[in-house]
Amino acid sequence: MAGSDRRRDAVVVLLAVLMAAGAFALVSGPLRGLDAAVPSHELPWWALAPLFTATELFRVHLPVRRESIAISFAEIPLVLGLAFCAPADYVAASVLGSAMGLAWHRRFGLALPFNLALFALEAAVAQTVYHAVLAEGDATGGRGLAAALATIVVAHAVSSVALAAVIFITSGRFDGREIARTIMTALVAALANSSVGLLVVVLLVTRPDALALMVVIVATLAVAYRGYSVLSRGHTRLESLYRFTDRIGGAVRTDRVAEAVLTEARDELAADAAELILLPTATEAGTHLRLTGSSVVPLPFDEAPSWWAPTRDGEPVLLPRGDEAAPGRPKDGMAAPLRVDDTVMGVLLVTGRPQHLDTFGDADLRLFASLANHASVSLHKAHLVDQLAVEAAVQEHRSLHDPLTGLPNRRHFLRLLRTRLADEPRTAVVMLDLDGFKDVNDAFGHGTGDLLLVEVGRRLGERLGTASVARLGNDEFAALVPAVADAEDARTRVAALVSALSVPFPVEGLTVDVRVTAGLAVAPEHGDEPAELLQHADTALYTAKLRRHDVEVYDSTADRAAHRVRMIGHLRDAITAGDLSVHYQPKTDPATGQVHGAEALVRWEHPEHGRVSPDEFIPLAEQTGLIRPLTTLVLDTALATCAEWRRQGHHLGVAVNLSARSLSDTELPTRVGKALRRAGLPAAALTLEITETAVMADLGRSVAVLQDLRALGVRLSVDDFGTGQSSLAYLKQLPIHEMKIDRTFVLGLADDQGDAAIVRAALGLGHALGLRVVAEGVEDAVALALLADWGCDLVQGYHVSRPLPPDGFQQWLDTRNASVALAGVLGAP
């Protein structure tokens, strides 16, 4: 027996002892020595006891959960005993007569002592109240009537409190409305029975010959009680179905639904136990659960045939109470199939209805089958919810863990780091890299490399715990070292870790030598945000690899230099892989809107840092010799795009910016010519834009290169005119075709008279020198209109269009040309 069941039984026994003690106290106290209220007709206890036995044999039980409240004719002998029996004899007759009736119904176990104690207390309280109210008055008069009715109400109240308590103790629930309704029904019956008893008392004293008529009255009441019991049971079944559906509907997961189904089925059918059997499927084993008391216990699933075997074919089974249960069978029970889409998925069982209640019948089976249908739906839904929860958990695990090593990935590591920092602010973040891993892959294959990564992850997990280690990608790992005293303590501990890892690894019969390098950052000195600390540890790792050290601690001074070196390497890789893109900003005629060409602008979307400004990476390219391949990449891309425009009927040119370093490259004209030939374009389709500052850096060499380019037929343009170091004297020496007015003057064109004067002067100067003039930075309609009035040749800026990727530029171009053509048609005379 489970611990909770033992505690429940102990409480019931204690309640019985208290009631018996109360009865004894009343009998040996205020009732001691009292005579019968009507001494002339006094009955001995042995004459009254059979009447109590008879009333126990013909009880009508109103079930409440797994207990019941009985309606009988006990109030008739009760009233007779009050009037004609001494109190002590009356208590003895009530207890002994009821005991015989309980034995006849085989109500043994705890039910026997509890009921006998309750009968004793009820009889003692009844005699005490009756004699107190009667006060030696006439038992057959008005005072006797009042005393009897008061006694019935008080005795019924005592009984009701005790029964409600035991129902709550045994079922674990207190359904106040249901218990109150049943008790009120029993009280009405008790008052009716009391009235009959009082009539018997009066007739016995005054007209004994009329007592024969009481047989008819009692028989009529018995039939009425039986009929009410049937109607009450039908109403109770409907309420049971409603309660069952309502309560199991509140559960979601399969284990909770199964527990609710078992509990509600057992209680609603007033059974001792309930079982749930889920049949095996192609993917899941069978399940067998049993509810006894308040505990759900899993049992071994048994495929052997049982008394409920027909239920597997969809037929409910009723096992009524017999004289003796066969081995392996309960004394009584019911089984109902659990169906999903006409397929039996399991079986629901209830067994062992208490002896004092009727055994299971056809009406119970119909109710049980309905309950099983509702249970099937809830269990199926719960199973689907469980499957979704499992799939979600698997997906969540996959999204947070490296599929090869099973270690946390970068995303999960950052979560773990945030949690660790909250618990232990002084934590070191370590980045580790396997030097020579590429050689292992090249020499032995990726399979061996994967095994090596798994082994490294395992060793890290053994030393630090898998919750403190992550694989970030390729051969990079990260780890957390908690509770470090300072950066030097962290270095010492990480150095020991690196030393332990930098040993030969046995992989598939091979011995692989791997050297481990580590970089670390310590919170809070080097940051208190997870992403920041991981980035700083990565910087320290990069520094360690550059310096060929085993371990490096993050140094903010070295960080900038390391960042620059990393960016140079990333730029080199991006140029080689063609990961840079080129966007195009159109140049249009301000007066007509006609598109004449576009300026090519290089863009770099870094996988970690996002978009990198050209002001950052162009100087890096110039300082490291990457400017030549970068210029070639942009030239080839821009010219190929321009050739595509022309094939689609757009006779446009394209402009490419040249850096100061390119202007000093005497081989530039040759490389430009080759690029034009690769694209199949005439030289006039290309405009090369140079800045005044770039030209003035080495005027002599720049002019020579520009002259060679002009001789090639390429158009040349001075960019950002007015912001550099040149003078008008130098300007006329340059073999250029175009000048561009810097956007700083154009932006204030509408509001600043000084900017307007400069722009108009630049237009006049450019035209005087025979140059085409382009205005940059046109961002509103006012500036566009002024430039058109002043005779500016071309404009570009956000008011016309932002720089666009090739596909976006093509769409914009088609739309723009259609609009210009439509405007020309509408404006024609």
C-alpha cells in the first residue's frame, strides 16, 4: 500500500475512534440511568435490534464518488427507540442490529468499524437531544413531536459531517454541491421516515389495531425511494460525463492526461482502481498504467490474453461481480476501447467497485464507454502535443549545438557565458585554435579531421565540463574558465590547458600531432558583455598566432593593430573570392532627365562586421599593394556590366574611381586597355575619375599616366573639384574631359549664396576650358532645377537615385527611360 493510502486509512481509523469515544462519553454521562420516555411500552434492546437490521438490508444508496450516502427506514426504529427504549439499550440495539446488516452486505474492512462508530455516536446524540428537548413531557404530544424532529435533524447533521469528512479523505476531493444535494435528499427522506415513526408511536399507544395500515405506507415509501434512486443515478451519470470531459480537458501533456483520465474514471465509476493500457505501435512500445489510491504506477506491458481481451477488437467488456474471481481477474470491472480514427489505440479499465455499492451494470458500461471516447480524443491530442514538444526540443538542441562534436555552438556559448557572468563575474573567455589542422585534412582526409575535432572536444569537456566548452566553427573552440583571480591567473590556467591538449592524438590507428594556440579575455577587465569578451578573446588568439605564442591575453593596444592585420587578410580573401560587389549611381541630364551613364562604387559586406566603408578598406588596399587587384576587379566588373547595358540597347558609359596609388602605376594604361578588350567596349565608354589630391601627390608621374590613358581613348574626370590642393594653373595642364563639382557646394545650393556663386563659377570655368561639368550631391528638386537653368551638363545624387546593385539599376533604368519617353510624347506639339 502506498504511503498516502496508509495515511488516509489512519485518518479514517482515528475518526472512528473519536466517534466511538464520543458515544461512550454520552452513554456513560448524561444518558446514564435514564429510562424510556414511555415506560408503559418499554422495548428491550433485542426486540429493537432486528428492526435496525431490516433497515440496513433495504437501504437505497446514493453514490458520491467512491462512497455513498444511504437512504433507509432507519428513522422509524430510531423514533420507536427514542420513545420506548432506555438510552443505553437503544445505543446497543442500533449498533448490534446495524452490525448484522453490514455483515450481511459483507461490508468489512475499514467500512465496518467506521459505520458502527458512526451509528453509536448518532444513537447517543439522538437520545441526548431527545431527552433534553422532551424534558419528561408527553412523548405522544406536541412536545414529543418537536423533540423527535429536532433529534432527527441533529442526528442527521452529525452523520452528514462524518460522511462528508470520510468522502473527502477517501477521494481527495470535496464536491460541496454534490454532497449538499445528496445530504438534503437524505434529510427529506429522514423527515418523512420520522413522520412515519412518530405515527407508529402514537398508534401503538392509542390505536394498536391501526398499525397494519403502516405496512402500506412503508411499502409506498420504499417504491418511491427506489424510483428516485434510479432517476438520481441517470442524472448523476450525465454530470459524471460533463465533469470527466471538463477535468481531463485541462491537461495537455500525455502523462498529465493519463493521470486525469485514470483518476476521473475511477472516481466517477466508484471503483477501487483504474488502468490505462496503450497498445504498442510500429515506433512505440506498449504502456500499462494503474491507479491505486492516489498513485499512478507503471506496470510491465503484457501481450498475454486477459479478461479484457475482446476490447482490443473494439468491444466494451462488462465483468459483473461473482462469487469468486478467477485467478488474474478482478472481482468485478469494466473495459472500454480507446479509439482514434476507428483504430483501437488502447484500453481503459476500472475494477473493484466497493462491496456496499451495486456491482457494475449495463448503464455503467454505457457511461464508461462514453468516458473512454472522450479520453481517446484527449490522449490523442496530448500525444500530438508531446510529439511536437519533442520535435521542438530536437530542433532547439540542433540550433544550439555543433552537429559534429555535440558541443554548444556560438549562439549557445554566448547564452552560457551570460549566465556564467551573472553567477561568477570574474570569468575568463578562451578561444582555442588547432594549428596544423588543415595539414591533417589534406594528408588523411576530412573524415580523420572530423575525428580529431571530436577528440579535442571530448578532452576539453573532460577538463572543463561540456557546459563550459563550445565549437565555434572549423577548428576553433571556445571555453569558460570561472573564478580567475586576475589575468595572470587566467593565463596560467589556460597555459596548463593548452599544454594538456598539445599532445599526440590517436585517431584510427594514426598518431596526429596538433599544436593548440589560445587567446583569452577576462571579465570584467576586458568587457562585461558576452559578444565583446568573445571578440576580445578572438583578437588575443590572432595576436598569439602572429607572435607564435601558445597563449595571449587580450591587449587593447594590440587590438587595433591586430584588427588592421585581420582586415587586410579578409580584404585579400574577398578580392580573391570575388566577394566584393559593385553598385551603380546614375548620371542624368538635369534638363531632360536622360540617363548618360553611371558611376561604379565598390561595396564590401564583411561576414562579421557588416558593410565596411570604402574610406576604411581603400587605404588598406593602397598601403598593402592590394589596390592593383582591387582596381582590376572593379574595372572588369563595371565594364562587363556596361557591356550588358549596351547589349540591351542602353548606350551608356561607366565611370570608375582611381586611387592615388593607381595614378603612379605606369602599367595602368596597359591593364585598362586589356580590360576594355575583355569586355569588348570602346575606350570612350569608360571614364576614369581622379581626385585633385591624388594628382597632386606626384604631379609629373600622374600627368604622364593620364596622357597615356587619354591617348588610349579613355575619358578622364577630376572628382571633388574645389576641395583639393590644386590651382587653376595646374588644372589646365591635366588632359581631362570632365570635372565634377563636389557635393559640399551642391548641398547648400538653394540656401547659401556663397555655394551658389561657387557652383556657377565652376560651371563657367569648366565650360570655358571645354570640359563637361557634373554636379554631385543633388538631393532635392530645387537644386536640380537651378543646375538645369545654369547649364550644368550632368547631375548625380540621391534625388536622382541612390547607388544600386546591377539588377536594381537595370530595373530603375527601364522605368526611367519609359518615363522620359512618355514625357517627350506628352510634351510634343
